Amino acid sequence: MVHLGWSRPSEPVNVDTARRGILAQHVQIRRLLHNARDLADVALDGHPPSPDAVASSIGDIRATIEVHLTFEESVLVPLWNLDGPQGERRSTRMLDEHRRQRELMAALHREAMAHPHLPILSAKLAFLATWLLADMTEEEKTLTGDPL
């Protein structure tokens, strides 16, 4: 059995291995996002643990999600592309969604680096964490309900 961590596999994997790897990453990402949302709530109340805590959390999320998206692309695209035109369309949709996610996180990260003390960053962090949590829940419906 192939054990996947967070790095791109060196060879194609089967559906079950891809699913297990993605879901295992989701567990860890959920922890990060719940902590980020808790931090955002505290910061919105005016009590961040440090002046750069919100900006740092945004950077952590961006880095983690970037690795995760790259992982998903490396295991799912080859599997889906074996499924002909329908799989290729599915790959194209996922890659487009990932591109938009990367753009949003890059823009937010740039803003956080340029203005780490901006109060609105706390609200944006809360939104980002909530949005990504919802996105993972939707993705998991496909991963656990339908064939990859």
C-alpha cells in the first residue's frame, strides 16, 4: 500500500489511495482553519495574541492550501483523465477552481504582508477559513459519495 504524505507522489496512485490521502490532509487543514477562525474571532474583539497573528495565519493557510491543491492536482488529474472527455472536463473544472482559490489567497496574502495590522484582515481571515471549510465539505461529498 502506498502511503501519501503531503508531497506529490512519484508515480500514479489508485482511487482509494488518492481518496485516503486527500481526506487525511483535510483533517489537518480543518484544524488549521478552525484555529484561524478562532483567532479571527478574538482579533475582531480587539484582542489578537500578537500584532501580526492574523497576517501570519493568512500566510500559513495560503502555504498549506497551496501544497494541498498541488497534491490534489497530482493525484486526481491523472485518474480523471483516464475517464475520457467527462474526466477531462472534471479536471478542467477543478484546475479552474484551484486557480481562483490561489488568486484569492495570493491577493489576501499580499494585503496581509503590506498591511498586517489592518483591522479588516480579521474579518477576511474569518471569511477565508469559513469558505475553505465549506469547500472541503462539498469536495468530500464527491470523494466519498461518487467515484473519483
